[in-house]
Amino acid sequence: MDFGILIPLAPFIMVLGIVWISKRSKLEEKRLEAATSQSAEKAAQYAAHTAELEQRVRVLERIVTDRGYDIATQIEALRDIQSVEESGIGVPLEIERRERA
């Protein structure tokens, strides 16, 4: 194979190689920037979620450590409220007509 014909084309091939490498590195930088911004956004979401969970734990700790607190009664009361809300039973507060005894 005769490489004599490639010698005059060598500068053009080098320029094309340099352009290709520079474009590729810019594309890689953009990809890294996008990944970094996504990571920062996820970290902020995790931080907010963690803060919310910490607040809930503080409330639960306060409930458990309160000496005069009847936990079982309160849990049952919350379950009763939840079951009423889920079933849709009960008397709405804005009812016009009243029951007579």
C-alpha cells in the first residue's frame, strides 16, 4: 500500500482530528454539567424530605416521652377519624335540617 498520497492530506486530516476532539470534549463537558445539575436537584429534594422526616420523628418522640399521654387511646381516636373520613359517613356540618327527638 502506497502512503505517498496521504502525505499531502496529512494537515487536513490533522485539522479534522483536532476539530473532532474539541467538539467531543465540549459535548462531554455539557453532559457533565447536566449530570451535576440533576445531582444537585436530587440532593435538595433528599434534604427537604429528610427535614420533613426529622420533624415527624421529633413529634413522635415528644408524644412518646410525654408522661400523661395515653398513646393507645390517641391512636384509636385517629383510626376512628380516618375510618369515618374514608367511608364518607357522618353528618356534614352545614346541614340545614335537624333531627327531632
